[in-house]
Amino acid sequence: MQVLTLTRPDDWHLHLRDHEQMRAVVNDTARQFARAIIMPNLVPPITRCEQALRYRQRILSALNPAYSFEPLMTLYLTDSLSVVEIKSAAESPFIHAAKLYPAGATTNSDAGVTHIDKIQSVLEAMQKYDLPLLVHGEETTSSVDIFDREKVFIDNTLIKIRQQYPELRIVFEHITTTEAVDYVLSENAKTAATITAHHLLINRNDLFKGGMNPHHYCLPVVKRERHRLALLNAASQHPGKFFAGTDSAPHAQHAKESACGCAGIYTAHAAIELYAEAFDQSNDFTNFEAFMSISGAKFYQLPVNQQSITLIRRSWKMPDKLSFGEQSLIPFKAGQNINWTLTNSNEK
Ligand code: NCD
Ligand code: ZN
């Protein structure tokens, strides 16, 4: 396959940060994608609709006017979020989901949910008003091995939420294991999952190849090769249940290359090309369009995009560094060749 033409994709899981940092990255996404689900883990987190709407305005004002891009906003669940807020979110045309971060699971999750029992009425309301629940699926108990946290979360929490709220739409975000793939496949159409480009492209050896590589560190952490292959199989063979969500999560170079480096990988600058590289490994592009552009829209009950994009098999070199406000940002695959090129940007 030398040329790929498909409906313009959406990114169903994206971190844009705020202010100067947001302005530095947002057009990388807007150049490629028509829409993106915007994560609410700012400091302070986006816990009220009114905050989400103001954040949306800041994003819109930072867009290159040539691009036609729509940010789809989300709320950050806490122990004390009210049912009234959920109802307003469900009624808003701009807010599309609420995100469950178990407290302490990842970047800016300290205000997250300490125990699922604390948000029963909120989950009930989300089911009633049909507002999708997005889940960072990792157990946070410190005695649980970091490579097992996703599996333990399924067993201890996700199965329980599903049993209690059978009609709730749930997106299991950025899945990383064969257990998560099997779980999603075992559930009906109310459960889906996003998969990142980096989890399709690297395994845990890449964290340590030639020395410790902080730019391959994200959460959930990348797993063994057999898990990567299970994700590739899920993305390429079961597109209705799995769709693209980059989890592109920019952190300044100094914050990654430090004694306690932050979790997060920046892929937004070349997300579609990176997904094409991953599918190339499966030697099967049959479901590429469904995974990138159709299944997510259907799950979120949004119209599929109208325009199309073209990728050609032509290699280009990823820059060593990007600018990030006053700081620098090291992109995924910095300095390496990328085998696919997106030929048309998301222009109006
Ligand atoms: C994300 C971030 O930096 O906000 N980091 C990451 O490693 N993926 C948070 C998250 O999605 O876990
Ligand atoms: Zn994320």
C-alpha cells in the first residue's frame, strides 16, 4: 500500500494543557484532526461546566484560523462533584464526557476519585443522562506492581462499575494489555477503548534500550511485546470497539529529563502518520479508516467527518525538538524517520 485515503480522523483522547503551552501545541492537532476529546487534568482541574466552556474558548482563540477544528470538552470527576453538574454537562452541546482519574494514578490526578463508592450518585446520573464515562484504568494501591495496575483495576473496579451501571457508556482509555483487550471484547457496544499510537509502536524494552529513556515513559506504562501485539490486533481487527486516542501529553524537556521525570509522550505533531506506521506492521489497512475516523464518532454519537485525508508512503525526519512556549518539547521518535506523510492539512 503506497497511498491511503480516508475520512478525516478525530483524536478521542488528547492533553492540550493551557495558556502558552496550549498555544504551542494545539495547532499540531488541529492541522490533522477534525475534533479531539480534550482531557480536563489541568491545574486546577476542570470540574465545572463553566470552566470547561471557558477552556474551550481559550482553545478556539489559539487556533490557526485556516484550520477547522472542534475541541470536545470533558469534566474531571472528584469525590464531591455534583449531580447537577453532570446534568448540565449532558445538556451542553460542547461537553461530551466525564473523566475518572483514580486519585494519584497519573499527572494531575491528585484531585481525582479516592474510591468509586464516593461517586455512586454521579455514575447513576451519567447513566441516566447518557454522558460517557472515560476511565483511566489503573489501580493505585502502591503495593500493586506498576505493570499489573491495569489488570487489577479491571478486576477490582471496572467490572463492578459495569455491573452496577449496565447502560453507562464507558471508554476504557489508552489500554495497554491483552487483559484489557479481552475485557473490552467481552462486553457489549456500551464499552469501547482508545489505543495510543505509542502503545502500538513500543514495548517496555524501549524504556531501557541503550539507557533509561524518559521520552518513552507514560502512564499507563508500556508493557511487554505480547501486549503490544494484542493491541495491534485489536486496533486492526476489531475496529468497532477500539479507536484512536493519542493521549498526546506534552511535558517540557526539563520536566521529562529530570530525577523524577513526568509521565507523558508527545505524539500530536505526527499522530496520524504514527498510527499508519503501526498499521503497516499488521500488514492490513482494511480497518484503518474505521479505527481512525468512524468507530469513535459512532460511539460518541457524533456525525462522521465529511472531508478526507491522504497519506503517502514517503519518509520524513522528525525534528529533534519542538518549541513549547519558553521551553522545549521532545517529540516521540525525535530525529528518526517516519515512513508516512500526511499530504493535506485540515483546512477550511
Ligand atoms: C498524562 C498527562 O501528562 O497529562 N500522562 C500520561 O502519561 N499519559 C496523563 C494520563 O493520561 O495519564
Ligand atoms: Zn491521558
